[in-house]
Amino acid sequence: MIDDAARVRRPAWVRTRFGLSLSALLTVLVLGGLCGLGGDAPDVSVGVGIPAHREVSAGLARTPPMGWNSWNLRGAAVSAVDIRAAADALVVTGMRGAGYRYVTVDDGWMLPTRDEHGTLIADPGRFPGGIAALARYVHARGLRLGIYESPGRTTCQGRPGSYGHEAHDAVTFAAWGVDYLKYDACSYPGLRPAGTSARAWLVAGFTRMRNALDATGRPIVYSINPSSSGDPAGERAWSWASSVANLWRVTNDHAPCWATVLPMDYYPGVCTSDSFDPASAWASEGGPGHWNDLDMLAVGLTPSAVNPDVENLASLATGRVSNQLDDTEARTELSVWSMFASALIAGNDLTTMSPATRTILTNRAVLAIDQDPLGAPASRRGGDSWDGLSVWTRPLAGGDTAVLVVNRGDTRRAADLPGSPLALRANPAGYEIADLWTGRLTRTAGTVPTLSVDLAPHEAALVRLTPVGRTAG
Ligand code: GLA
């Protein structure tokens, strides 16, 4: 077991610039342990080493987090200039107003070694003011700052990981003013002791940081990516992660392409439509405080402004170069991510995006599906494929229902989808149907609606059904 509390040393900047008292924190850690404040930490054989204080993060992420992340655009070259530009753009484009709040610095932000106190150091060339100054900049714009780390000894880009430093790093992040941590398995599975199951090892590693974050007393949204472990247990995070994290990746890295066509068994789930079939396994696991994460949106990523690693991934999956989603596919992607109540984390260049991309990302009627306060899961209708269409329904707060129909194929498809197989209940006065992309409103004649769709290749219809005459509440 790693005794993290024993390793914590108080960095100079905590003493001088922040109100967080490390001695108070250590007292809480010790008392918490004595009082058995283990809370809902999973019972794993490898132990987690830091007492849980779940009350700190209990109210976080009641709806899926929305924001922007640096990886798809800047890769490991990310700088404070990029983060400030994204923060400013979130404000001026109206994205902040539409709900995008978290600005996350992904991998590559730190120097290859810790300082003499064991504290992580942001690369001074790219982050001259450090992370605390960046947090102040982001907070001043009504936004929140996210940062990236790994439970392994190194991150995916070879920077120092948090293994054995969890409590120290959590205190560092809290003192800097970080509001969100993306914690990415990377090298961690390779540290697994003989005789420990892969799953228990993943659960323990991710739980250690959850506990460390909560022990700081600062509410920090916790986003985990066990899928980067390359371990099948990691790729089923939905079966164990809800008591550990606020969101967990359900796919491997996502890139700007519609469908994987080349053999990618070693790296599944790259393109937008790849997640439709596997979704049946995890769709029911999300809910307030704990969400499935389909990875950053590829909406608006262009061949001229994309991290080459991400473009390479799309090329491997499609056999083509210069991949990107067209606007139809981008609308479908946002529809699917919203229907599954995924985190909505944009990754495109917000400072140069086209008006069409901006319109897609800020469609409030669609975002309201993602952010629906009920947080109920979507269910697949009509088996794996209904007349060539993928169909999902989802109950919404107040009695409305969302229906998503996606044409995955390469030819146009029209269909009338009867309401009963969609599990829509009869309503004597019928239904009002709002098409969330065109804004068109129609009323059904019958008591159970029939949905008529006519979809271009890769197009989605996302509609909201409201029973006419329904009384509020
Ligand atoms: C993994 C993650 C990506 C990104 C990179 C950074 O591949 O899945 O989202 O964070 O690591 O190295």
C-alpha cells in the first residue's frame, strides 16, 4: 500500500499564497482514517491508501461537464496562450453562455522532472506565469480550469505521473485553483503487482486520486480514462467507475472520421459511428454525478488545425488522409453525444471556427438533451438496426421524450417509425414534435406519434416529444 499522507510535504507556494492549510488536511486525513470515513470506496485487495471524503465532491457534475480541451488541437505543445485564447473564445462565441465551462490543459503541460520538493512544474517557456495564474485568468471569465495527469509513473507523453505522489499532486492542483482533473491510465497498468487483478489495480489507482482530491477539500470534477491502459478491464470502466469518478471514457481516442473501415481491433472506437453498437453495453450506466464520456468532440476539427496524432489515428481507421467531419456528420455527432448524456468537450480551434461549427456547438435545444436534469439513460429501439437506421429514445425531465434516429449508411433513407415500438405512450391530445436541428414544430394527429424521417447519409434527426395538454410537474 502507498502511504500518500506520509509523503506530503507542504510546497512553499501553498504556505505563502494560498489559504489551504496542509496541517489541517493531514489532521482530516488521520481522523478520517480513524473514524472509518471510507465511504463508498470500492473494496479492492490492493488498497487505496488515502481515506475518502466523498462529501466534498458529492454535488459535482449533476449534468455532464461541458467545455474545451487542448489535446485535439495543440497536442503536447499546449501553452498558456492557447488556454487563454480558448477561454476568451468561449466567452465571445457564446459557448460559455450555452454551458461550456471547463477549459482543460491536456498532456504536455509540465517539465519532465518534479522540483526538489516533489512538486510538478508547468513548463516555464509555455506557461510563464504558472498554472495558478492561468486559473485566475480562466476564473475571471466565469470559467473553470481543468488539468491532466496520470496514475502511472509517466503520462502518455512521458511527463511525470502521479504514482506515489497522489496526495501531494492533489494538494498542488487544489492550491493552484484547478476545478477538473483528467486522469489518464497511460503507464499505470504496467505497474500492476503479480497476483493483483487488472480490474482491482485500475480501480485502486483511480480511487487513490479521487480520495486525494476529496481530501484537499476543494470540489474537483474527476474525469478518468482507463481506456488508454490498453487493458480490457479499462475498456469496461462503466461497470466499476460510478463510485470513483464523475465521468469515465467508454471509447478509445476519438478522431474526426465517420466510420472505421480498416482493421483496428487493437484500437476500437476511433470514428463517430463506431460507438453506436457498443453503446448498448454502457448507455444505462450514466446518471447525475457520474457520466459516460465518449471523448472530446471532433466537431470543427480541420486538417489544417488538428494535432497530427489525432489526424494519424483517423488516417489509420479510414485509410485516407485529411479527415474531418462535414457539417451533417458534426450535427450527428453532437446529437449522439447528447443523447448518451456524454461530457461535451470541444477540441477545435474556437478562435477560427466557421459560423456553421459555432451554430452546431451552441444549439441550445440539442444541448438541453445532454444536460437534461433527469439524467436518464437512452435505450436502443428496434434491435441493432431498424430498417438501416439506429434509433434511441430517452425520457426527459417533466415527461418529454427525446428520440434520435441516425442514418449510418451511405444512401438516403426515409422511414415512418411507429410510436409503439419506440415505447412512446398514448396521449389523448397527441404530441408536439420539435425537430431540434431545423426548429420545425409539428403536432401528431393520433394519440401515439409516428415519426417520419428522411435522412441524408450520416444524418441524424433529434426530436423532442411533448405530450399535448400535459400538466406541469
Ligand atoms: C490519451 C488520451 C487522450 C490524450 C492523450 C495525451 O491518448 O486518450 O485524450 O489525453 O492521452 O497524451
